[in-house]
Amino acid sequence: MTNNPLQSLRFVKSRPLTGDDQKALYYIHDRVAQTLTEILSAEPTSAASWQVISVEQQSFQQVLRKYPRDSVWSLLGFGESLVGGVALVIEKESVISMVRQAGAEIAPESENEITEFELGQIDNRIQQFSEAFSTVWGEFHPLSLQLATFPNTPTIDEFRNLLMGINPDTPSVLITFQVTMIARDVQKAALVFPQPYLAPLYHALQNVLESTREEADFEQVQERITMVDDVTTPVIVELGKTRMSFSDIQNMEFNDFIVLEQAIDRPLTVKVGKDTLMKGMPGTTSDGRHLAVQITES
């Protein structure tokens, strides 16, 4: 693992990100994904297809809440040539799926943990991601990346020490990649790009958008962006939770009630995948035929 701390980075202000900015970021990081896929294809054991599936804006605090504490984070500082840096984050389960060899002998107590060997393996993958990132972004601005990888999510104070000026409200771009490997579950990784550090690169985003309009594959890129917008995902509304003994469960009968911890005047939790994104109050549709939730917090 890389343990050298990154040089502290000076903070700069940012302007709001436009829709064209997001499209340009999609295009650039789709190229990063393609480049990384080519790099990984050189080794059959690590071959994987990377693809951008979403580009969205969130506050830095929202990003931190999105990922479990035991996620692996790698901070890629831009070095002397440019203010700022980005972070690549991969959940622990995804790390294990990406690097654990089939049939590997793992002690039962370590089955759900990342071994030192696997930490080294994922660090190598992150180095390869860094290479692809530098190759593509280097066409617009020379980068000399400094890499620091953490086996657990740094605290906001630790982030401040590494990315000067970062605070919970800092607007950030979250670029999510889908990682597909042979005979393994599809996994995800995400790149966190604090918007203040995009400021010196806004001209590059504009140039990218203009150049892609002249390329034959621009319509295909636009179509892929539109497809991402149209992708559906399961939305789960939690009515409530409780705990019961096995004997109580076994003795449940028709017309018995299960009392939940959820108070009737408290909003319900709305989840997208594993993440809590909203809260709302229960109700019904206007025709009374379906249950519904009115969003009260997001």
C-alpha cells in the first residue's frame, strides 16, 4: 500500500457545473475506462471491462455517507502542475470480488476481510487506474499524480489535511464505473472529483465537448449518456424494523400484529440500492389504488 501523505492542496472556488460539463466529464472518463480496460487486458487474471454508468453532483458529505467506513479510498493528488486531486473509492466487498482468486485459502475469520496480499493487489489496480487517468487527462493538462491509499474511509479532518479547503458542503462530481470481470459479480467503483479542483480545467471540458461534436462517434456517446439517464433502479421504502425472538416468530398466528419501532409520525426511509437517499410520509395515490410516499427530506 502507498502510505506517503499527499502534499496539502490549496483550495479554489468553483462555479456551478453545467449539463455540458457533465457530458464532457462523461466522455473523458469513458475514455479513462476504455484505456484502463486495455491496460488490464494484458494480464488474464486482472482483465476487466470498466464503463462509466453515471455522472452526478453531490456534496462531499453526501459522498462520504454513501460508502461504508471500511471502503478503500485512494487519493490521487495532481502534484505541482495543478491544484487539487480526486479520490477513487471502492467498497470492501467489491475489492474482495475484484482481487480474490477463486479457491484461495482464507481463514474463516478473515473471509469477509481484505488480506494484506489483496490490499497490495488492489493497490496495483489503483496504480493502473492512475496511469489511465493521467494518460487521458494529460492530453489537456500535464499531471504528476501523487497516490495515497487508505484501507478505510478517512475522516473529514483527514481529508482536509490532504485536500486543503475541503469541507462537508464542498460540491463534488461523483463518477461511477461498472467493473465487469469473467465469472465474477459485476462491481462498482467511483471517482470523486471535488468541483473546486475542476476550475482550472473548465476550458478543457469545453474543448472536449466541441471536439466530440466533430467526431463520428459523438452521436453514440450522446446516446450512451441518454441511456444512463434512462436506466431504472430498484427503490425500496422501509416501513419499519423490530427484533423478535425465534420462539415469538414460531408462535405467530393469523391476525397477530408485529409492532415496529417506527413511530407513526416519523418519515419512512427511501433507499436506492443500499443507500438511503430520501425520507417521506406514507400515503396513497389519488385513486386510492396504490400505496405512495410523499418525499419530505432528500
